[in-house]
Amino acid sequence: MLKTIGTHALRALLVLLVVIVAVNHLVSLLPGDATMLLLGSDATEQQRAQLRQTLGLDKSELQRLGDWFAGVAHGDWGTSFASGRPVLQEIGSRLPVTLEVVLLGQTVAVVLAILIATVSVRHVNETADRVLSALSFLMLSVPSFVIGLLLIYVFAVTLNVLPASGFTSFDKDPVGNLTDMIMPALTMGLGEAAVYARTLRGSLIATMSQPYMDAAHARGIGPFKALWTRALRPSSVSFVTLVGMNIGIAMGGSLIIENIFGIPGVGRLAITALQGRDIPLLQGIVVFAACAVLTMSILVDVAAYLINPRGASHDE
């Protein structure tokens, strides 16, 4: 197991290196001039040239990459052009908000997926299974931003029971915070729940046909109890893998939801950095998102081993 984790960690470092080099090149291709945005159109060419030198924009792409690696080696990911604050500090100030959105959304997705999958397996090819399968395909076919806009129309505009946008800090008003998070969590969770439910349903059906399940039924264990106590754990390896990977991906992909609902997370910060040509901040956010995905991929391997050591050791 340790050998496998070490191999995956090495691959993750190589992937991260490729991401860093690619991001450094791509941000240099962004149109526009950061100095124009920072100084305004009335600034002279001399003022812009001086600012370029101060920000390091007069250096070559390779020199900027080398400076970035040198800074990271000392814990410095650069400084935001717009705010003048360290990039890690900017990301850290928004990270708790994004974590809350992602964790609440994934909680909704996991709970719905388990309920849908278990009901479907208990009624395979019956009306309940067909209805739930149709709903799952419907949720899969609708983009998350459409779900978000529909929720806003129904609950904020029509019923006026939830705020359309905004964010309240949990430490200031827990109830207001959870109220603000209902629609973002549903927006993220509904689409993910459909994917999770289809995956878990297939695994449960395969597990329920195993001989040891017949033995459990022969010992007098009821279908419902056998499903929850005997089948769910060995069937959840692929399910946990998918959830873990999606948590990492959602960390970097929450910008759509955050912008729809006006949530001041890392995703919204990325849009601001892109609009302002804030190269160090944008580069830091992309690299941070890549780190989140790669870290979750390693943690998923560990979780899969703990859930089913025999299957994991067989894969190795």
C-alpha cells in the first residue's frame, strides 16, 4: 500500500509540475495590459514601464517561472497585483467559504445518491426504479447553472422564501449562513447525486448477486438489512472514489455557483483575477486547485484500501 501511495504521489508531483509550466505560459497569453488596468488610461508610458519593472512583467516567461519556483521554495506564492497582499493570504481568506459550498453540496449529493440507489436496488426494473432512473438522467442532462437559475426563480422570485444571492458568515449568523447555502448546495448536489446514484446502483446490483448475499438471506437476514449491512460497504469503493475525486474537482470548479449566488469564495476570486489580469493571483489559484485535485486522488486511494483491503491489494 505504501509503495502504491508513493508511486501516486510521484505522479502527482509530475502532473503538478506540468500544470505550473502550462499555467505560467497560458497567463502570459492573456490579452490586455495589467498596468493599464492598475494605473488607468491616463498613465504615461514611463509610468507603465516602471510598474512593469516593479511587477516583473518586463522579464521573460522563463525568468518569471524561475522566480516563482524560488518564491514557492520559501513559502511565497507571489503578491497580488490588485491588492498587494500575498497570494496565499488572498486564497486563504476565501478558502473557508468555498470549502463550505463544496462540502454542503457533496453532502446533499451523497445523501440523495444513497437514498436513490438503495430504493432502486430494492425495486430493480419496477416502477420506482424506472422513475428514479428517469429523474437521474434528467438531472444529468441539465447544466448546474440552469439548475441554479431555476432554483432562484422558484424559491427567491416566485415563493420569496430564500435569498437570491449573498453570503452571511457562519460565526456572525449561523441560521442566515445555512439559509444562504441552501440553493448553492442544491445546485451543486443535484447534478452530482445523479452520477453517484448510477454508480452506486450498478455496484449494489453486482454485489447483491454474490453467493455470500444468498448465504446471508439463508441465515434469516432480511433484504433491507442485508443491503445496508452486507452489500453497501463492498459496493462503495467506486462510489467513494468518485466522491473523493469530485470534491477535489469541485474545489477548483465552484466559480460558476459562486458567481451565480454572489458567494465570495475562491472561484469568484479567480474571475476577479482574470478580469484584472492579476497574473500571480490567477496562477496561484489554478495551482492551488490542481493541488486539491491531486491530494484528493491520493486520499481516495487510501480510503478505498481502508474500505476494501482485499480489493485494493488485488489491484496493486
